[in-house]
Amino acid sequence: MTQRGRLYGCPVEFALDALGGKWKTVILARIKEKPMRYSELRRLIPSLSDKMLTQRLADLVEIGFVTLETSPDGKGRYALTGRGRDLATALQALYDWGSVHGRAEGVRFRTDIDAAA
């Protein structure tokens, strides 16, 4: 996670440090669609362990990208904060780039499998 007052070489370096690797961006991309319960995230990201999901969600809450809110049914849901919503355009750009270039490389995506089911 980022440290207050730290000197970065450029804004991209700071942004990548704040996002902290693969799993935070994947979680943010899922929550960008709608607020989700822990169990929904767990189901949508099966290759992520419970421990790692719990840690990354805590990191995202601490950074201020995500908040844990109580839904009308009394269950907790993770939702983007204003700061997290500011990432929506960048996350969509990464999604679009990955979709186009991944398919060109012949990779498959879980979303393709889920849509076919």
C-alpha cells in the first residue's frame, strides 16, 4: 500500500502502487458492476483464496476505494466509494484491452464460459 509523503517517479507508479497487483483490480472490476456480498465475490473469483480475498478487501477499504455497507436485508455488501468509482474508466479500459488482445492471443475467459451456460 502507498505511504503518505512517499516520493514517486510519476503518477502511474503511484496508481499501480495504490492498486497493488492483480487481485485488487480484479475485485474492483467486479464491484464496479454492482455492490456485492463476500460470497458473491468468492463465487466470481474462484482462483482467489478466502484468505487473500479477505486481505485484499480489507486493503481496499483501508485505501478508501471500497466501503462495506449494510444492505436493506441486513447483509454486508462491498461497494465502490467515490474514489473507487473514479477508477471505473481505467478499469473498463483495461477490461476492453484485455478482451481484444487476449482473444487475439487465443485465451479464454471465465465470462465467456458463464455466458454460454
